[in-house]
Amino acid sequence: MIRRAVTWLLASALLSAVLTGCGLGPGEDLGGASELRVTRDFGTELLASASLEQVRDGETVMRFLRSERDVETRYGGGFVQSIDGLEGGGAAGQVDWFYFVNGLEAETGAAERALAPGDVVQWDYRDWGEAMSVPAIVGAYPEPFVHGLEGKRLPTRVECEDDSAPACEEVKRRLTDAGVNVTSAPLGAAAGSEVLRVIVAPYEVARRSQAGASLERGPGESGVFARFGAGGATLELLDQNGEVASTAGPGAGLVAAAAPPGERAVWLVTGVDDAGVEAAARLLDEATLRDAFAVAATPEEGPVTLPVVTP
């Protein structure tokens, strides 16, 4: 009876170690590296970064984070309360840690999310008062197009209003140069959950898609802190409270990502006019988009990361 009880306790301890990401030793080498980024305020400030040269079988997002930073958790180890002493809650109780893998907001706890070769993991400490969920961001570019999601590379499809337009050709070129195998399809063609879509068109056209239309319902719905006004003739840049921080006119563009129901990730390369779409296409650069939730191209200020974080 005593032996059986001891065996049960040991089994429970091992199971707990797995669930909390504490580690049971290295598994098989999966053949690739992964990257960790720790940011705050919607990716506007980088706090720390690290890389894992070899991802092994059984590696989790939580274990990777714990191996590099000082972490405190709650709820049995499944919820990150603080990283390096920066604690969730805040004065209003609406500031916490959220994590993304290859630009997609995680749907499982970090201790349960397996790490795959090529994954870019970003932990961001942000105010969630205006947008509890931000389903997708652009800050891991060229992910998720290069390595995909959950270790599975997915086909990338570029949809343009005019397949021969300069902006369309620019987007295809930049993705191809990043190592992405790109295909083309008409705007709005059926895709499903196993395709990554990039919509390249002025907003008056892009808004016909689920991803584009979600911008009109605000950050709480889309997770994107920007919207087009005046029938698509202006681009409104929003702050973290969803208020208009500034407005841009002709020549303004936007690069943002969304995850509408039934789809993995849809990127919008859009603008108030053709010049704005072209300006947005030129933002598809790893350094420009790094860690950002979304980025606007403005004629006056150049690239502006969104939301516009105010004191």
C-alpha cells in the first residue's frame, strides 16, 4: 500500500513538472532555433531578447522563458504574473503579460504550448482595457510566412486588386526574398484555415474582406489600433485607449494583421489610395516591423507603430 502511494506521488510530481514547464531533460533535437523577445506597451519598448540555438522535443514556451528570465506564475504555473519583476495588474488592474508565437496570439497556456524550430516568441506587457484580445500582430515578420504555425509551414497567398500593380509586385518580391513560396488568387477567394493570406489593395476594396471590415468595429473587435475614416479617404491612428491620436490623408498606408473566424492569419497591406498601398508595401521589412502590433506609413512622419502610446 505504501509502495503504491509513493508510486502515485512520483507520477503526480512528474506530471506537474511537465505541465508547469519545469523540464524533464533534453529531448530529441528538432533541428532549428527559436527566438524570445520581451517587450512592453504594444511592442514599443524591447526589454530583453534571447535565442535558443537548438529546439528539442518537449520544449515549451514557458520553459524557454524561464530559462532566460526571472518569472513568477499563478494558477498552478499556467499564468505569467511577472517577468524580471514587472508584475501584471497595475493601478487599474488592466495591465498584464500576453504572448504571441510567430505573430499569433496564443490560445493555450505557455506551459502547454510546444516550441517549434523557427518560432519567434514575443511576450508583451500591455494595457488591455481597450482590447482584451489582439489576435494577430506583424512584429514577427517574416513569420508566420517562413516557418508557419505550430511547426507546420502553411501556404501563403497574395490577393491583389490588380495583380500587376506596383504594390502587389513589391509585396510578392519582398516575401519571395524572405524565402516564402508565394501564390496568387483573386481577392476574396475561399481560403480556409490552412492558408495564410495577404490582401494588397486600397481600403475601399480591402474592407470587403472579413479582416478589412473588422477595422471598422474598432480595436476591441479587430485588435488593430487604426481605422479608415471619411469613406476610406483618411487613416486614423489610434492610441492605446482607442482615441484618435492623429489623422493622415492621401499617401497614407497600413500594415496590420488579423485572424478572422475560420482563418489563421490575414495580413492587410492597404491604404487610402494607390500611393498609400505602395507605401505600406515598402514597410514589409524585418527591421521596420520588428515587435510592432501594426505599422502605419504616413507622408509626414514616415512609419508609425500602432497604437500611438501616450502617457
